[in-house]
Amino acid sequence: MDEKDQELGFTLEDILKEFGSHDPDSEQTPAQESEDESAEPAPEQSADPEPELTPEPAVQEAAEEEDSCTEEPESPEDTAQSDEYEAFQDLSFESEPEPVPVQQEIPADDETDTSFEVDTIRLDTQKIAAAAQKPEAVTGETVSFTPISEQMQQETQAPAAPPVPEGAEPFSAGWEPEYEQPIGEYTPPEPIVFRPKSQQKSLKRKLVAGPERRYYALAEAGFGKLQISIFLSLLVVVLGVASIGMYHFGLVQPNRMRLLVFGELFAMLFSALLASGRLLDGFVSLFKGKFTLDTLLLATFLVCIADGYFCLKEVRVPFCAAFCLEATMSLWAELQRRTTEMGQMDTLRKAIRLNRVAKAPGCFEDRPGFYVTGGELEDFMDNYQQPTGSEKLLSIYALIAFLASGAIAAVFGLTHGISSALQIWSAGILAATPATIFISQSRPAAILEHRLHKLGTVLCGWQGIKATVGNAAVPLTDRDLFPDGSVKINGVKFYTNQEPDQVIAYATALITHAGNCLGPLFEQLLDERNGRHYDLTSFRSYENGGLGGEINGESVLVGTISFLRDMGVETPEGAKVNQAVYMSIDGELCAVFALAFGRLKGVAAGLGTLCNYRGLTPVLCSDNFLLSEGFIHAKFGVNTRRFAFPTAKQLQEICSWTPDIAQSIPCALTTQDNLASSAFAITGGRAIYTATKLGAFVHIFGGILGLLIVLALALVHGGSLLTPSNLLMFELVWTIPGLLITEWTRNI
């Protein structure tokens, strides 16, 4: 035993000392201690008997283990004890805790001795020895030692153990703890993590792959060559107009006529070379089953070239100047389309967020309404290159004009020959195509894009443009009119003996519960004074400009001065302040908060453009009692006759309106959170819809009129009045209404 104790580095006495079962001051062996305790006489019972000290079961088990550890080298217990020590050889302690002596005093009646429960641990030596010899026999059972300090901490923190049924030994084979509910495998729910940075990364990845890539492709192609081509083509037009003018006024000598004709044909060829890209696009469109304006331009060039051949033979001036004008307009239209697309891509590639302006039915008084929500890049990329309705109409007209002019030329050629037929055809196809018809769709879009680019807004193609048309409501909140930071408190005046902090806290509770733009302002004022937040009951919003409720059993009213007077609150004569919030407690005026509302240019411009369009009804969806019709008119200078101020019932309905996503149509994407961006997206869509439709109808009317004039002149005068100067004058006259109509989108 001594040799084994020396090899282990500690004895069984040390272990008992650790768990508080040995008195360090006593030199007796455990067996002697147990004999002395059993030899002590029992105390005599007194009149007030004291409770007997009954040793804990753990102490009795420890004493039995001490008795079994007497040194008898020849006994079987010695062999079992040696096996027990061999099982302990794999156990090690980092540090030996200080021994805790056993409490020997009898505790008082109101105290409970817990020293035995905390510092005593039961060692099942038979299981330990069996585990050392056959570890596979004890499956799932682990033996561990916890320091006393940690054990005490765990016992204080751990919940109480379940009760042990009668007749069952704890942790035996037939014992199971009783729980109120069965415990299964706990699977924690996956948390919903909001990662705005990851959303921005995903958005940026889409922008780089789409708009930014397209932007740099357009930037790499550049506009220099196209601008030079437009300039040279315009110069050719000027020279053509000058030569036609000289011929009209008889300034060209007869021997110079062939040179003039050759110069006109050369100018037409040079202009066609500059516009070769547009002619090639028109040729490719034929293979796609489309007949566009560029295809009509290509047909016009071929007809004029064929007519030029007979002009050289007959020394007759061709209609080359009119063709050069149309080629110049076609190049200008291409430049406008490129600049529009590049501006849209530049707007999107700089975005850090995308908001969608959409239209959904059933907003206000059975009318659809516009609302702003989170947008997707696909709303724009999938629609922006789709042809507009006006472009489809012009494509149909181009084919009709080509066939109609050819039919007139064919009929006229049967009686006057092929030369006259080609002259009538070239004049008819040029007259049926006013020069500004090529820019009737591109120029309004370019002008509007220049305006929307500053606001960070792009329209979602023709589908979004059509959605902006018609009668609709535009819900507006007071935060749209007065964003955060645009309203300030100029001063506060108190009228009663109420505590100022309490007055401000009451006013903050009412205004914050209303949820208008004054809430953050009063919250900031209350936080600066370290005020208290109160709970509000019986909240009510009055239609005559005020709020009411109960706080701590006191009736509180907040509103305008006229509202408090209508509610029977007396106000002094000098208390009238413009743009102020009045407050009363239990029918007595307590405070006046003077406010200053800032006028933002973007908000004023947005309200102005909404009120200038018929069919659009801005609806004020707020119970802010200060935002009256007169106040909005005086602050922003808009026509409030088109504003709608809903009643309390209507306000509740429109605030509870949930847009139907399935029936919603995306109109535009905005990259800025302000009223101007969404307002100009709506009115801009309506403006471009009107401009393109009106431009298409006006140019189609002009083309039909020109074709009828050519037919009349050919039938009456045999084509003698179809001179290049007359045709060029007709083209220049129709450029005036064409350019004016394309300016429509500048006035939104």
C-alpha cells in the first residue's frame, strides 16, 4: 500500500481531505474516528429537545469505505483496493484544492447545513475498478471530477433536479426522471439576418454586368464620328439649299446646268455615305420582317439614284437636297438615341439603391394610384429597348407611304414613260416623309432624359410610359412634403404651473402616436431634456385640426389655436402664432410650440408638376393638423384645387390600401428618395407619351398631305410644278411643327 501510494503521489486520506470527510487536526485513523463517535454517550433529552444530528448518507458511505480500506495485505479487499488504485492511475488533478473541514456544529432551527451536500461526492469503487479492467462493459458512463468551487457555482445556477419516484434508486436501470413535457432534440430556428451590404453587393454586381458594361461600350464607341457625320451632312444640306436657290432664281447659266446636276448627285452620294449606318440598319430590318423609317430612307435613296440617272441624261435637277435633309435628321435621331441610352445607363450604374414607382388599382375613389417600393433592375433592362407604340405606327405608315408613292408613279408612268414615273416616285416618297419624322420619337426622349438624369430617374420602357397615362391618384404624406430636417422649433412658451418637462412629454406622446413629420422633432426635444415617455390611452384624431387623448388620467389636446377654441379652451389674445402647435391639459392652455417649415425646391417642383397635369390628383394622406389647403398654397405656391384632402374615413381607407403586386405595373426606377424623383417620373412619362403620339400623328398627316399634293400636281400639270425648290420648301415648312412638338417634354 505504501509503495502504491508513493507511486500515485497521494493517499486515500488526501482524497477524503479534499471532499471534507477528514479532520486535519486529528491524527486518528478513520477507523478510530468511527469507533470514538460510536463510543460517545447520547445526550440527555431536555425540556426543549434539540434535533438530533443524523449523519448524511454520503458520510456513512464514506465511513464504510474507510473501514474497508484497512491494511490487510493477505485479504481479498487488498486485491480490490489495488485494482482501484490502478484505475486511478489515469486520473490527474491540475491542482489540489484546499480541504474543507466537516461542519461539527449543530445548525440552528432556521438554518440548513449544506456543507455535506456540497462538499461530498460518492465514489463507486466497484464501477471504477470494472471500468479499468473492462472499459467496454460500462458504455455511455463517464467518471469526471469537478473542483468544489465550480461544483458550487453549477449547483447555484442549475435548476432543481426532478423528484425521484418512491422505491427507485436515482440513476438506476429502472429510474427515469419525470418532466412536465417530453424533451426532444432541440433545433434552434434559423435567424433572419438583414445584410444591407450583401444586398448592395448583389445590386452592384447586376449593375456592373448590365448598365455599367453597356455604358462603357457606348463610351468606347463614342459620339465623335457621329457628330462629325451630322455636321458634314448638315453642310451638304446648306450647299444643296444654296444651289437650289441659285437655280430657282435663274443664277445658273445653261452651260453650267450639267455641273449643277452632277454636284447634286455627288452631294446625295456623299450624304448617303455619311448615313450608311442608317441605310444598313434599314436593309437588315427587312430580313427581320420589319419595314422601318430607315428602310424607307434606303428605298428613297435607291429611287433618287435611279431618277438621277435620267436627270443627267435630260439635264434636269434632281431632288437630292431633300434627301440630304432627311439623311441628316436620321443621323441626328441616332445620336439622340445613343445619348438617351447612355444617360440611362449612367444613372443606373451610380445607384446604391433602386426604388420602383408603380401603379396599382383601387387606391382612392376607385382610381388607381402610384406608390413607391423596392425596385429591381430587370424592370428596366427588360423593357427599355422595346419599340414604342408610336414607332410601330410609323413603321406601318412607312410601308404604306412606299407602296402608295410607287403606285402613283406606276400609274403615271403608263402614260408618260419611265423617266416621268421615277420623277413622280422620288417626289412622292420624299413628300410623304417629312424630315422631322425621324426625330419625332428620339428627341422628346432625349430632352426628358436630360431632365430625369439630374433626378436619378429612368423610365421603364414603353410599358411604364403607358402606365403613367390616365386618371390616377398620387398619395403624399407630410414626410414627402417636409422631409426630416426641414421642420424646426423656433421656441416654446408655457402658460401654466405644469412642469415644462411633463408638458413636453405629453405633447410628444400625442404627436408621436399620430405618426406625422412632427414626431421626430418632439422626440428630439424630449431626449435633449432627458424627459420621460408616457403611455397614451383613448387617442382620437379630430377633423377640425387636432389630436386628443388621455395620459395619467388627464385629458390632453394638441392642435391649432382654432381647434382649441372650438374645444372650449381659453386662449389669450397674444397667443396667436403662425405655424404653431397649441397644447392644453384638462381644458387649460399649457404651451405653444412655434415651428418653422422649410421650403425645399425639389418638393416645390414635384408638387408643381403634379398639379399642372390633368388627371393626376395628389392626395394628402396625413392627419397633420397644420397642413391645410391654405398653408400648402402659401408655402409652395401650387394650385391646390387639384389637391384632395380626404376625410377621416377616406384617410383610413387609403392608409390601409395594399397594392396588388400582380396587377402593379412598374413605371420608373429612381435612385433618390425624394418627391421630385417620383413626381417627375410620373409626369415625364405622360409628357413623352403625349409628345410621341402627337408627333407621329402630325407627321403622318403631313406625309399624307404631301403625297396628295404630288398626286394633284402630277395629274393637273403633268409634274411640271414638281421642282426641287418647291419640294425642299415643303420639307422645311414641316420641320417647324415637328421641332415644336418634340419640345413638349421640356415643359414638365
